[in-house]
Amino acid sequence: MSNTETKPAPVTPTRPYEDEVKVLLSALDGFILENREVAYASSELTSGRRFYQLCREYKVRTKEMLKKALGSDGYKAKLLDPNEKEAIEFAREVRSHSHHLALTPNTLFVPGWGQPEYLGFWERVIRTKCKTIFFNNGWEYSNGCTLEYLIGHQKSLPLFDRAGKAIPVNRAKQQILTAITELEADRFDVPELHSVLGKL
């Protein structure tokens, strides 16, 4: 037997993206009844305050550089796992305070999906399933959370911070601008935050 290891073949999706989205949405329909109030709990995962703090600590400026500095296990342990834990705790808090069923995007895993696929799926969920969105502290530093604010604003959904206070668009714009100013002062490129700000 050869000692040479062969790399596994890349995973090929078994169905088109749109079919996967339909399957997941139909699963949600099983417990989101038509008239049920559903809250979306928006919390950072791959970008946000913890991501930028780690970048500062390891003296890097991009996700790819941070992954290289930490290694895949370190990236998961130092960024993804803590953010997922915090997101789940936040969703539980939203549920207990709002009495709504609370959805958190951070626990979903679909093989072969990248950030664009996840963002597209959760946009569909927000637009078709959710009655309100709650935003965790520091949401204005997160590409995903700020996009979710924009989607909620476009849908005229009630949008609240962690304390349950409404986030009107003028306040949201100021928070995002403050985050942009801080991050750019540390020489981070934040085109996604600029894009959302420009559309609000």
C-alpha cells in the first residue's frame, strides 16, 4: 500500500442551491405557523467586534489572514464557537422577553455553502417568515447584522436592540458610521458596512 495520501474529492452539492433553500424553508414551515410571531435574533458570527479584536491581537487585517494566523481549529475555537454560543444565549433572551419564537442563523450548517448562500437564505427567511428583528450588542460592526438591519428596514419590520429599544434608521446610520470610522482608523477595509450605510 502506498504511503502517499490522496486528497478527498471536493464535495459536490447533491441539489441546486434553490432546491436546498426550498427544503429548509419547508422545514421551517413545520413549526412556524402562519399567524405565529417569529423574531429573528441577529448576532455576529464571522465578522464583528470579536473578529476585529482578534485581527488587532494577531496583527492581521482580513479573514483569510486571521484564518492563517489561527489555523482552522483556532479560528473555530476563538471566533466561531464563542460567537455561536453568544448568539444562542441572545436568541433565548429574545424568546423569553418577547414571547416570540426566536430564530438564530448561527447554528445552521449546510455543506458547500459559503457566506453568500447563507446570507441569501436568511434574507429569504427574514422577508417571508419574521415579524420583527432583535439585534445583539455590537451589531453595527457585523457585515451580516447590518445587512439584516437593511433588509428589515426595507420590509418595514419593527427593529430592536438587545434592551428592547427601537432602532430607528437615523440611529442605525449613526451607529454604523461610528463603527466604520473606528475600524478605518485601525486600517480595516469595510466595504460591506459602507454599502449598507449607503442604502439606508
